[in-house]
Amino acid sequence: MLPVFERAYAKLNITLDVLGKRPDGYHDLDMIMQTVTLSDTLSVRRGVGEGIRVLSNLGYLPCDERNIAYTAANAFYRHTGHTCDGLSIVIEKRIPVAAGMAGGSADGAAVLRALNRIYETGLSLDELAVIGKEVGADVPYCIHGGTMRARGIGEKLDKLPEIPHCYFLLCKPQFGMSTARVFGGLDCSTITVRPDTEAVIEALGQQDLLKIARSLSNVLEDVVAREHAEIRHLRRIMMECGALGACMSGSGSTVFGIFDSKAHAEAGYARLKKRHKDTYLTEPKGAQDE
């Protein structure tokens, strides 16, 4: 069979609040997430060899059960009852690894969408999201994409008005962050400043980009910044370059700025790219955008 190509889009956290730790060890979250046009490309092909085979342009990525794309394929077969007759998944990574942009989850979501097409199972996005929940907390969101509020461990999703058009300048410093380590370093009882999630939702409804940008907030940023002062340094640079607001995404280490001026965003990109290879200029992607 010919391969099916699927894009896996990165996400940013406009807000991220941690409400507390659950009995199962996970944390209850309240987040507003936004898909951006930075993406990986996946080629998924049925009828190749035996079992599931994952390949990537990054030699250090695991290509077995430790890879979320592999796990997603296994989950698809388990839920649908289809038998794997040899599956090849080739991932061209562009989204930085350990960056707080759900690159792995986006790949897992892309595999589920691709297999849904290949096997003509006709599953809805909501049905794929049920499978995705078993694969990873961010996978249901990555299946849908767009501007959404995510609660629970990230699986309870509510669609929000799309963010006004803008430019996102992303910069991942040389270090990455382990999600487990960052959450392990968070003491919820010491959080004094939390995101005003309702204010951001109101601003989205009003299409007020400045208010959205000034409301960026992530309670995990302090945890990472205690160890890596570069997080706040990158924020300062973005604001100096004309960002309306700047923040860390997810559990880090990517810092992003929101710009309403392409010229200012491009100037910031040129400045940061000199020191940080993982610097990107991207834009919002709506859930229905091709």
C-alpha cells in the first residue's frame, strides 16, 4: 500500500494551572492550549514487514514501546480489533524534544488519525481521543487541536474561540526538561500566583490579543526557572523585541512570545537564532485549518 502522510502539530500553553495532586499520582490541571503550525511529518504505511516498525530522523529517539507513536499504533489495534499486518511509521521530527510542546503526543495523535484513514474505520475525533487517552494525557487534545481548555489530566476538553491571528516566536534553550521531574519539584501549597483562566477565555471571545498576551501564565515556570535562569532571560529578550507577552510552555523548556507585528517577531527570531538553534517563528493553527 502507498504511505499515508499526516502532520503532527506542536502545542503551546497559553495558561497552565496545577490544582492539586490526585490519588493516582497525576495532577489535576486547568490549561488553555493552542496548536501552532510548527509540525512533524509522519509517513504511515501498512503491509510492510512484520509487526510495528518506527523510524526517525533523530537517531537517539527510541523506536520501540518507549516511543508514543508505537504505543498509539498498539492501542489502535487493541481497540479496533484489526490485526497488524506489518506497519511502518517514519517520523520526520521538527518539534524539539523535551520542550513542553507535546511533540511526542502530537506524533501519537497523528498515528491514530492515519490508521483511522488506512483501515477506513470511520472513527470520529472524539472516539480517537478515547483511544488517545490511554496513550498519553495530551494525546486527546492533539487529536482535536485548535484553541481549547483542558482539565483533569488534560483529557477533559472544551472548545474555545480561536485566538486572533498573531505570530509566535519559540525558543528552546539547549537543555530539555523531564515532565515527571518538573511536577515532582512543584509544591502546590506554595503557589501564590495562578493564571486567570476565565479572563483569558473572555479575551478570546472579545478577540483581544493584547489582553490574552498579558494574561500568559504557567505555574510550572517558577519550578524550571529556579534551576535555569535562562528561562526568564529568554522572556526578557522577547519582551525587548516587542512581544505583547511571553511565557514558558508546558513543563519546559520552550519559551514563547506573542507578537502582533511580523517585523518585530522576525527581528526577535534573528536575534535569538544566533545563540539558539531551536528557535522558530510560527503562527496559530485552527482546528479546521488544512
